Amino acid sequence: MESPDWEKLRELVMRRDKECRLLSRASEKEKKQLYARSDGLHKILDCAHIMSRGSSLHLKYDERNIIALNRYSHAMLDSGKHPITGSPISKEEHTEWWAYLAGDIYPALYKASKQRKSIDDVNENFKRS
């Protein structure tokens, strides 16, 4: 069972994103590939940390570090695989996928992760209001 703080955060992320970040950007061809491989897991939405909890525990409860992602793609990325095809990918490709899914905030997340600081401390543009 998750903590009440996590449940509130999950609700916030799901309200904000409304759907899987990857599927909302995927082409019809990519969606068909993913659906064929996912054994139905594309229908389940997870809250996925862009900067992992293991390397960036200080960002664990920051909603800007979390996106809605289908369970299949989440599992693939977490195991170093392509989020659509499931084939192995390089560390650079892994980073590129997370940057693509995160969008404009990725550089601030990356910097906050490396410096062990909050996003607010490293980038004025993404301060909470």
C-alpha cells in the first residue's frame, strides 16, 4: 500500500496528464507495434519517475519529475529497452527517450538530479506557483 502523500501525488499527475505521454505522441504505426507486444499492459497507467528514485530520491515526490506512462513502456524503459519494440537500447537512447517524454523540463530535472538540488534551485523557469 502506498503512502497518502504518494496517492495524492498520483492523482495530481493523472489529472494533469490525463493519458500516457508516450501514446499521446506515438504514430499509429508505433501504437500498433506497442499494442501487439504489450499483452494489454498499454491499458494500465503508471506514474513513472523521469529521474529514477534510486538516483534522485530528493525528487521522488516532485510532480514535475513524474509522468503518466503505460505500464508496458514503463517496464521496458526501466529495464533498458525500447518503450515500443522492447529491444535493447543504449544508455544514450534511454536518456533520449526520457528527455522526449519529459519535454522542456528535462534539462532542469537532469541538473537538479546531478546537483542533488530541487528543480526550483536550479531553474527559475520551472518554479512552482
